[in-house]
Amino acid sequence: MKRIRFLLPLLFAFAAGVSASPAAVPTDSVYQLPVRLTDQAGRNWSWNERRGKPQVVAMFYTSCQYICPLIVDSGKAVERGLSPDQRDRLGILLISMDPDRDSPAKLMSVVKERGLDTRHWTLASPPPDQVRSVANVLGVRYRKLDDGEFNHTSALILLDADGRVLARTEQVGSKVDADFLAQVQKELQKH
């Protein structure tokens, strides 16, 4: 009995020290890019923290008056096409291409104005010197104009739980892209 009392703490200590390590990030994952984002709540985090849950990702900027509101509408259209349970298993991440102006307060103003549910939606900015890298890994093209506005791709990108690109759509607005929605639903069936 003394031997068991002596070994039990050692077994617990060993078990606590040998936890299952997470699988390596796949080489074709966007999460291979080491970037930190600051969200609408002012929280700074590594974007690979999104790993583990499928994501719909897009790039935007808060002062955009034309395409970016349609990108938000597209995300809302995807949400409307999902059951409440499916919505809970999907993240929607909008990444700013204008971090110099898109402070947490500006991001939060979009959240409030557009009625975005922060249980599902996150608006975030990368450091200015990493915007181009994020855009490249997502296949988003953009250029800053002299007036401070941007010409940019208006894509929604579906990532699997490990950050691999599964689908994309450039159809924006309140009418959902049926093929893109079907890909989202198919991916959510796995989770």
C-alpha cells in the first residue's frame, strides 16, 4: 500500500506533463503566416488561434462606402443560410487592409452599426507592415489610392478548421452565392 501511495503522485505528475500536443499546422494553411491581429475589443491575438473552427474570411476597411458594406452583407447572407447550430460552428473574420485608420473603436463602430453578433463575427487589423502578407496568403489584391481609399478584391474565403482555403466567392451583396453556401454547409457537417 505504501508503494501505491508513493507511485500515485508520480503517475499523476507524469500524466499531467504528457499532454497531447496539437497537430502541426498543415503546410498549405494560411495559419503558417505568423501574424497578430487586434480586434474590435482591443484584444491582440495570433490569427492561428482561429484554428479548430471553419472560418469565412474577407478583407475590408471601415471607411469604405461601396464594396465593403456589400462584403458584410455577403457574410450576413451566409449566416442566414445556416441553422443556428451551424452558425455556432462557423467564425466570420473581417481583416482590415487599413490598420492605420481602423482602430478597435472604428471596428467596433461597424460591429454596432451593422448589428454583427460578436459570438460569430470578429473584425480585426494586422500590423501595417503585415497587411500585404495577409492579402497574399488569402489571394486578395488591393492598392491604396491617392485619396486614401482602396481598390480591392471583394472575396469571401472559406477556410477549413486548419486554415486551408476550400472555396471563395466574389459575389457580394445580400443575395447568397448558393455554391459558396453549399461549401460552407458541407464543411460544417464535418464539425
